[in-house]
Amino acid sequence: MSLLKLKKEVHKANIRLYQSGLVTSTFGNASGIDRERSLVAIKPSGVPYKKLMPGDIVLVDLDGNKIEGNLNPSSDTKTHLELYKAFADIGGVAHTHSTYATAWAQAVKAIPCLGTTHADFFYGEIPCTGIIEDSCILKDYEFETGRLIVDTFRSIDYHYMKAVLVACHGPFSWGDNAEEAVKISIALEEIAKTALYSIIINPSLKNIKKNLLDKHYLRKHGKGAYYGQKKISYYPRHKN
């Protein structure tokens, strides 16, 4: 992929975050990575989405050095970079302060897997990190936030759980590219909302049973997945 194409894709992902209603003002950001070049394209810091252009997207290396762009990269860049370094085959990251997912993060509560809509996207509870230590806040806050997420996933497979709640902060999600990371963010917000209402209706709810979780997740994501349509190449028929 050319770097110009990467910047356009990341710009499109950021605009979709805004259009989906997951971000207000200049909150949130999306990024994508070129693994061959080890370069990350990310939204610039503090630029309103309505004014954001593909040329504004900033390129940085995995050490955080700006490679291309006249603007400063997102203040969350170091968090994104830690995820790219730790989760070796993800291609995009999204971060929002969406209302319902952020409410769970501020409550420092994992989102329980209460039904099959949740299980269609996430294999089990969506984890919440611990609250970041004061020493980490005083050192390199955004870097330490990334490390906090990575530490949370020491016993969780990031392939099957593509989102996390950072305690007192908000959600991060990831995928094969920036577009998928945004799609996961959209699904996460809907699931966070549904879980909240479900618990209001029935506070004694528990996670769904494992067989139902397995069925719904694996029918979409497992080796034997059968949800959706197979990729078929269609060729025009020629008359003899």
C-alpha cells in the first residue's frame, strides 16, 4: 500500500468516527499502520473533524518520530504505537470517548457478555484495565496507558477480543485496518448501551453460557465460520 493511500484510509476512518456520533469536538482518533515500512498514519492533535483533510494526517515511526506532516500527531499517539508493537498483526486502532463505552470505563467495570449480539463481536467480557498508577501518570502518560492495555491482555487473546476499556478514560479498539477498528468501535458502543439497559431491567443478570457464546462467536469468526457470503469472483458469461 502506498503511504498516500494509507493516509486517505485513515482520514476516511476518522471521518466515519465523527459521522457515527462516537466522537464530539476533537475527541478521539483513528490510525493505521504500514507494517513493511513500520510507519503509522494518525489524526493530528486538536484538529476539528469538519476541517480534517487527508493531507493533514500525520506519519510517525514506531518510536514516535514525525516522518511526514506539518501538524502535531494525536496526543494519544504513543498509546497507539504500544498497541502496534505488542499486537503484531493488527493494522488499525481507534479511540473514542463514546458515551456508553466511556460510562463503563469510568465505572471501572468490564462489560459482561449478556447476549448473542455481544457474542457476535467479542469473545466474552470486554475487559477494563486497572486504574493507572500515579507514577505512570507523572512519567510518560500516553506510553504508560499503552502498557496498561498490553498488561491487561497478558492472559487475553487480542485476536478474539478487539477492544478494551481504559479505566477512568475510554475505549480503544483495533482490527485489520483503520476501517475495521472503527467498525469495532461502533459495535462496542451499541453493546455497551444494550448491556447497561439490560442490567437496569435485571440487575442479577450473568454472562451467557459458554456454549451459546461459542456458537455465536465461532459461526462468524471461527475456522468453520458460516455467517455471511463467501468471496466469489463473478465473470461475465459469453455466448458461444
